[in-house]
Amino acid sequence: MPMLDRIVFAGASRMIESILDRVLYLAPVLVLDTSQSALDELVVNAANAKDPATPSNSGHAVGKKQGDATSRFVLEEARGDLRQAVALVAATGDDRRNLEICRLARELQFNPIVGIVHDPARAAEYEALGVRAIVRAQILGNMVEQALRYDGLVVASAVGQGRGEIIEFVVLPSSPAIGVPLSQLQAEGWRIAAIYRHGDLVIPTGETAIAAEDRVLLIGEPDILSHVAEQLRIGVPQFPLRHGNTILAYLPASTRDVAAVDGEALQLLHRTRAQACVRLGVGLKHAQKTVDAQPIAASVQSPRHLTRTLEDLPLEGDNFVQHRAQIRQVRPGVLVTAKPRRGVFDRLFGRPGLAGQLCNEVACPVLFASGRQSYARIVLPLQPGITDLPLADAAIDLSRMLQLPFCLVRVALPSFLEARDKQDERFVREIIRRSQLYGLRVEEVQLEGNPVRELHRMLRKDDLCVVARRQTTRDSFTSPDVALRMLSASCSCLVYTRAAGVKG
């Protein structure tokens, strides 16, 4: 699904023709203007747009309507259903009209709102309304500068035939990525291409860390790039968008409690930034519908549509090996499934079984559901060398989105066997610092003894345990897979698997 349901342009000047060509892949567009002749003269690149009556995959529809956008009635009609996410661009030829349109748009809950500023001295008036102000002279100046510097070439926001995108943003002091080496951010589908710091260009390496006030150039897949940029810029909760925007309920024939999986998958759909839920199961027939989503907490809300898609797909094949292609085609942000039973021979020979195979093969975290319709707290066990900052960020995201307490657990061997690691102490302090940025209080629990046994004792039935593991095919007495052994606990477990060869 698109991030926006519709984009409304107030003003049909020739200037917006090039802008339309760049935004049509985002959502359908409606252009308002008081002049019918201006609407008739507006030309949209046929390669990027489609006629509303002609189905096509080349772009979204462009509608034109005569009307005065300074009229509340006209703008309210263009806004439509308040459950939809509708953006507005005020692009008339007069700042007074643009400001009035922006004021009405704010009252009518358009989001985001962009104002094209003609007089740079009035940009502050737009910003006072909470509007993103873009000075028209700067747009033209950038185009001329790029034409001169690059001999006619233009730095595009959409590259690679629409399969890539470039975004530039300024890092705010609240960003959780400040001071973290880029190699630890586990970029998947995106890369930081350049950093501009105090007027200097920094070519990033794996050891480079971004800092507050840096201007960062981000490149990657259009579906996820804006979400990644938000997280790196300010720390808007992104779960599960770092991996994908779909919750996948995996329901093979061996699933004993389908309702348990469905319940937790739908909870994540409604309470996180996911945009769709796909049920992939034996005996299902293909079907799709749209549902209303519960709003994310106001403190973490950002401009996103409040509708979600539910889709059923038939599962083909008799085992996971045959299911892998279908799962990968969905590209889930998180996979939800029932806790599989581990066979006697798997335990005897140290094989991780179906759960380990599933975690190793899918490119996203796996939620092993216990059937809880709601959770009481988010629990993050600290495993030295495995638990990392992206995992901590995911746990913090869930705590913020679900409005739940955040519990950080450390299990140490008896002090006479193991000395306290200073690096672990720094890691814990960083997790607490990030949590405090968002107003979270961290409950610290320190245990001593066997990690699996002690964690089982402290976990409650209504906890959500967020735990990491390494990609492996062994779970032996000398090298236990703590995450998979946690699946025998009564609570739900969200397992992140780190690829082989990735260091802590």
C-alpha cells in the first residue's frame, strides 16, 4: 500500500508540472484551481501518470477539479474520509492564499502540509503554522546549480527506474543512531551514501558514526527509505519497517492454534507501523480486504494512513522447504507463527529443529506466538556478543508503540566464575540513554546462574520476550541456543537471528 492515500495540490501553475512527475508514484493526486483553463493547460508526463479510467501500473491517477482551495467547504470535500492520510501542497501564485490554505488544511487534518513560498521573508509564517516551507527561488536555484555543476545532469530523488530513492535529512539530537558505527546499524535495503559535517564531505565507512546536526544522504529501496530516514533522523518508532511493511501469519498444517497466531499478528498490524497482514495457510482461499487500524499512541504518531490491508493466501507444499519461496515473495517485516514442538532426536543431537530452520531461512524476525491478545511488558534479555543496538531499538520501539513497560534483564554467571564486563556496562547505559530520550523508564533486572533457567523463572505468561540468536545449525550443551530454548517458556518470543559471520 502507498504511504499516503491521496495528495491534493492547491494551484495548477505550470511550476507544479515537474513536481507532479516526481510524486505520482506516491499516491493518487487531485489538483484544485479556480481557473478551468489553468487545469486544462496542466500537462502531466504520460509515462508517470495514468487516466483514472484506464488501469495501468505506470503511476497513480491525476484528477483535476475547479474550486477555490481557500474555501473550507472545497478543501473539506477534497480531504474526504478523516481515516485516510491525505497530504496537501499549497502552490498558488500568492503567499496570502497559500497561507490561508495551509491554515485550513491544518484544521482539516491534512498531513503532511507543504507550502511553496514566493517571498522568502514570509517563510517563517508558514513554519509558524507547522507547515513545511519550500522557497520557490531555492527550487529554481537548485535546478540551475545542478545543471551547471553536472553538465545538465540532475541529482534525482528517484533513481534506477523508480527502484531506488535518495533522501537527505539533518540528524536531530534525539536520534538513537548518534555515535553508533554504521557497521552496527545492519543496513538492509539502504545505505548512507554521504555525510556533510560542518561544511565538509565525509565519505562513510563501517567505522563512521553520524552526529547531531549532520546532513545525511541516504539511498535505498523506496518502500522502506522514508521510514529508515525517520528513525535515523529523530527516532520515530519503525517496527517492523526495517525489514518490511507486512505482518505474515505463517499457518502450516501443523499449526495447533490458528487463533493464537491470528490474534498476535493482528495486534501487531493494528498497533505498529505495519501496513498489511498476510495469512499464509493451508486451505485458505485468496481474499483481500481493508480494515481500520487503531491509532498509534499520540506521542509516537507520525503522518501515516489509518487503514490496513488483510490478505489470505493459500499455502502450497507440505513442508517449510517448499514454503520458503512463498514466504520470501511476501517480504515480511515480521513472521508470526505457532511454537513448533522440538522432536526427541533434535534435542538428542543438538539440532535446532523447525524453529531454528525457520529463523535461519527468513530475512526478518520471527514471533513465536503463545496466544496473548495483549502483552504486559517488553522484556529484553542481554546476551553479551549477540544482543546489539538494532535489537534494543526494536524492543524500545515496541515498548513505545504498545505503551508497555520496558524490562532489561542481565543474567550473569556466579561472580567467582565471571567478572563484570565493562563493555556490557557501557552497552546497558546506552540502552537506558536511548530509552530516556523517549520518556521510557527501564526496569533493570539482574540475575545470576544458568541463563535459560533463570530467564524461564522471571518471565511471565503475558510478557513479550525480544531475544537474539546467531544463525546456527547446532544447539548443544556446551553451546546452547538460548533464544530457541526460550520458546518453551509460556510467553510469546520475538526472535532476531543474526547472520553467520556478523560480529557483536
